[in-house]
Amino acid sequence: MQADHRPWRTRHAVVLAAGESRRTRPLTLHTPKPLIPLIEHPLLGYILDEMVGLVDQVTLVVGYRADDIRQSLGTQYRGMALQYVHQQGMKGTAGALLAVADAGGLDEPFLLLYGDNLISRVDLVQVCQQRYAMAALPVDAPSAFGILEVIDQHVVRIIEKPAQAPPGSLANPGIFHFDSDVFPLLRQIQPSPRGEYELTDLIALVASRHPFAYHICQGNWVPVGTPWEALIATMFLLARDITSDTAEVRAQTVGQDLTIHGPVQIGRAQIGPNCTIQGPCFIGDDVVIGAGCRINQGVLERGVTLGMNCTLQHSVLRAGVSVGGNSVIEYSFLDQQASTGTAAHMHARVFDDIIPIAHAPGLLQREQQRQRGVVLGSGVVVPAGATLAAGTVVFPPES
């Protein structure tokens, strides 16, 4: 088989955004994963941002809380037309493409993307250079990924989570380029032992008929598959997007002796005296920060209240969170309307058994990805004086 090197004018993308994602609970108990806010912008929005000017139309395969996604994004996004295909039964990644086929399919080349990874435009452009191609990411922990089997510089199949693959093996980061000829092949796929139609089977079918190229990722790749990864993704976006060029302070009230180091974005907030803020940091509108607080890299969304003399480090406080005075919060994610009493402690520690998988050289440190503090679900209340162990995840009572 000879590779097809014709230029491809790919103007359509399909994004898989149907899954319920139990692994991201409690963040997704009432929110579909594509809408998890990262610095007050949905995860799926960041993925779409990378496609602006590359594609004209995006098909979103939706399922869990599909109406929420439709209402949030509508039918247009930054000049791209959005259409929705509903996947019934959540029958795997190839099942999502089957839903597109059942809705009429596509008659043109298209990108296929997983809807839960922060990706880079450069890799989308490169994958579109050949008829059938995918991105490939060298990884240190192959057993956590689908790994590419490559023969004569072409992909022949993807092996799911192999036990023996060496470090540096090429993983599947969920960026593909196909055309309409793949739709008939979907009908040949049989359910896997877990009852799902797997995209890996489609890759093998295509590769047996046509050269299937791969492109080594040149940009960043940050997955969002757990609450901890949502925290890591937020820290990545802070480092990438909150820079000296974007620094801005619009605070309504600023107390004496406010010290700011590094780039910050501060909305119409109230900041008490003797506070120290170390960027990159995002502080939204209607945030109230008490006197003597120390904030080192974090996100405080709209309406957060931080009591006096609190310490906040590498953490996310979603909209409406309230933290009592003299509290310590490290490497933690507090979902909307969560609250703590005074002197609550959520210290972090390094978990040596965690193998970092996000790829963002210069923006995320490996040690940073091993830190765990606490995750609080929406509306969770932590009493005054409580100390929560590192790695704790607290669900709302009704869940």
C-alpha cells in the first residue's frame, strides 16, 4: 500500500462528547463533562477554540445531559456551525461514529476528536495532511493508554493498555483524520467483551486496507478524566493564558499593602489589606478576599468569599464557594457553592504512585501532577476546624 499524500481540505470535525463520565464525579453529577468550567470557560469550548479557522462545521455527538450542551453552545461557535447527533445507549467510541452514520454520515474528510482532552491546533493541522492519520504521543506509562503498533512507519492497530510496552511507546491521544469511506466499515465491528463498539477496531480495519499515518504531537495534550485532572488542566491553562500580556487588575476595593507577584487577572473584586497574590492567578467578579490572605496560583470564580488569613495554593474555588477564615487549601478543587467553616485544613501531599500523563513542557511540572489535596462536590459543607486527608473526595449528601 502506498500512502496518499494529496492535500486534504478538511472543513468538518466530529467531537465525541456523549459519555456520562463516572470517573469525573462529583464534578459531573449535574454537569456533563464537556461543560466542566476551567477558568469560567467550558472544557469543550477550549477544544473548539483550537479549530477556529480550520473547520467550518462541527458535529457534536452527545448523550449524557445533551440538552445542557445544546443550550450552552447553541448552533454557532466563533464562526463554526454546530450540529448535534444523539448517541443512544453509550455503546463506545465507534458507537459514536455509528450514531453519525445513522444520522446520514458525512460525505467529506473529517477530524475526529475525543471531547475530554485539551489539545493544540498544530496537531490538528498536521493530522489533516494525509487521508488516514492520527496523532501519537510518546508516554512514560504505556499501560495507561492505548498504544500504537507501527510497522513500516504506519499504524496497523492500537493495543489497549499493554502490560509489556516499553517507556516511550506511542499512545493514542484521541486525534484522528478519516473520510466517508470509513462509515461502511463500522458495520463490520463486533461488540467488545464489555459490550461496546471500539474505535480501535475501526483503526485496524482501515489500516488493513489503506496506509494509516501517524504524527508525533508537537503541542500540548492535557486530559480531563478525573477531578484531579480538571485541577491539573486548570493549572495548565493558568500558565498558558494568564501571562504578562494579559495581566489586568479591575478590583473595586483594594486594601493597603496588597502585594502582587507575576501575572494576574482580577475582576471587580474586593481585596482586604495585607494580602499577597502570586500569579498566574485568576480572580473573578464579586469575589471577596479577607485581610491577610495568601494566594499562590489559583482560580477564584465569581462570587467566591475567602475569609481572613486564609492560605490558598494551586487550587480552584468554583462560583459561590465560601471559605472560613484561617483555612488552608492546597491543590484542591472546590465545586460550586461548597463551603468550609473557619480553620479548615486541606493540606496536599505528593502521591509517588501517580504517573503524570499530561504533556505540557514548560507549563506543567511532573511533581505538580502528583500533588493531591481535596475535592469537594457541589454544595458540600466542611465544618469549622476540620482537617481532610490528602486525596479525599467528598460527594454531596444527595448523591
